[in-house]
Amino acid sequence: LSPLVQNGDYKETNFYAGAIARNFYNFPLADHAVTTKTIGLVEPGIGTALPDGSKSFQHLLDGFREGAGIDTPGSYYLVAHGGQNYELGNSGERSLDIGVVASATPNSTIGLYAGSGFADHAQSNSFTAFQSAFWDEVNDPSVISSSFSIFPQSHPDSPFASAVRELFVDAALMNRTVAFATNDFGSSWSFGNGLANVSSSSSSPFALLVGGTSLTTLGAAPRDPTVSLQPSEAESLYKRAMANAPATLWSLMRGGIRVLPSAVAPEDVHKVALLESVWNILANRHNDETGEDFLLPAPWDLAAGDGGVDTSQPTPWYQTAFGLTPTSVNPGGGTGRGTPDVSANAGGNMFYITPTDDMTGLSW
């Protein structure tokens, strides 16, 4: 399937995380009656910080939960040894994390780890937030989740690389499950060296690496030119799927579709995913002189789900057992750990409904 997905804004295909988890991933923990263990969120520098004069974090969290159909108050705690700062921290990412966890696992206590805070207006690195979460024997979070990378890409033999490796060994020894977003930088990981790169600070064998996809429902597909107009309207993926073209249906089945697209009732088109593909922020453009449509990175942003092969470590048993031999596309090739390990919706044609940066409204 084509990995090119336009960044649409189809409000009817934006859902709370609990609905996405239940309806598209058969996630069992979104049931409000299920009791789940503590989840720690790595939120460097921001923690629970809000603008001056805001209502309490508890009040705003409960307001979001109420809007998501959860009638119980949320449970959270903050670990911010170095302080927190709303102006300098990434409040948008924090609110996204809170919204996803509060809706998908509403009976989990949420821990927010702000790390070492800010010094001389330098952003706190997530390393110290991970550190405080892994060694938190008081709150004892079972799962640690981070949308923030440890950004420095260090030499494999450097002291910092060793410190990062040992940090995630600590997590395993403390019986923490670590979910680590692989980030938004495409196959280059934002390095302009012409190679496919994997972040050595993120690809610990003791962390589950999570990639980003875009879910396109049958309702969103007709308005996404990358699905309904490429290579032409008559030959598009959407048209072939609705015409029951065998080769197209087989590809969609391999991608996870379980119902015949042409048999879906009109009232259910936003409940059924046509395809799930790599998350890219792209825009469809039209050349008036040639009459051709073409794709470019969206002018307001540039991002894509990243991944690759870390040849500095062996292929994990679970990838080998699945019949995979992840091989680098770089000169010289080489095999190793393929990343990400798993992927889930990150945006594109389906967004999560989450709190706004200041937690007072809704965003997607």
C-alpha cells in the first residue's frame, strides 16, 4: 500500500483515544470498568505546569474525562525535582499524552515526570525524566511511556552512549515496561547525511519502540487525494476497493481490513478503516500548466513516521521468530534490530481528541 497520506482535517474521523483503541485496535483496557496499573509519562520540563491563573490540573483533567464520557475523577501525581515551566516546556505534547492515556486507560493513575527542569532556559532532556521514573519506588509505575526522544546522537563507544544503555537496563531490572515513540523525523531521523538513520539513544533492546501510522476510514478516503485520485480517479485505491478488485482487496486484507468495503453501510463508513499506512504530513498540489497533481511536504510542517535498522545490535528474537531479517538500505547493508517494533495511529486522516495546551478545551 502507498505510504503517502495527506494530512486531512476530517472532524468526523477524529475520536477520543478510547474509541480509537476499541474500534480500530481491539484494545481491551478502554472499558471503564477495567482497573489498570500506574502509567508514568515522561514530560520533560512541563509536568503539570499551566498558565498563571489557571484552574487546578485536577479540575481540568476531570473536565476532559467528563467530555470523553468518563464520570469518575482522574488520579495523577507529579514528580518534578527540578521544577517545571509552562512557557518553556512542551505543553502540547504533554496534553496529547494525557488525553490518550486518560481516555484509553481511564482507571490508570497517571504519573508525570518532569526531569531536571530548566536551567538558563535550556530544555530539560528526557534522560533525567526517565531516570526519575525508573527509580520511583514510591509510586512504582508499571509502564513508562515517552513521546520525547533523548536527542543527542552519541558515538557508540562514548560515556553518554553507555549511560543511555545502562539507563534502560535499570528499567528492566526495576520491572518497568518502557514504550518509546520513535519520533517524527522520517527515515533520516533529521540528519542530513543522505542515509537511513536510527537514533542510537532510542533503540534500547529494553524498550518497546512505537511508530506512527495514519488510519484512513472509508468515510475519509474519498476526500484524500492520495487515496482517491492517485494515480487517477478511475484507478485510485478507493475506486478499486469499492469495485471489489481482487488484487486491491488482497492488499487491504494484508493491511488488516476485515470487511468488504463495498458492503459497509453509509452510516458506518467512519467506523471502518480502509487502510493504515505510514504517517506522513503531505499536501496535494495541482500544476495548472500541466494539469498534473503531485505531492509535497505540507508547508506548515514537515514530519513523517521514522524507522530503520539498528545494525549495532542483533535482530531481536521476536523479529526473527516472525520470519524477519531487518536489513539496512545503507551502503554496506547489514542486519540488526528493525524499528519500530509496533505502530499505531499518529495523525493524518484520524486525530486523537485531546486537551488543548492549557487543558481548557479540546484539540485534535
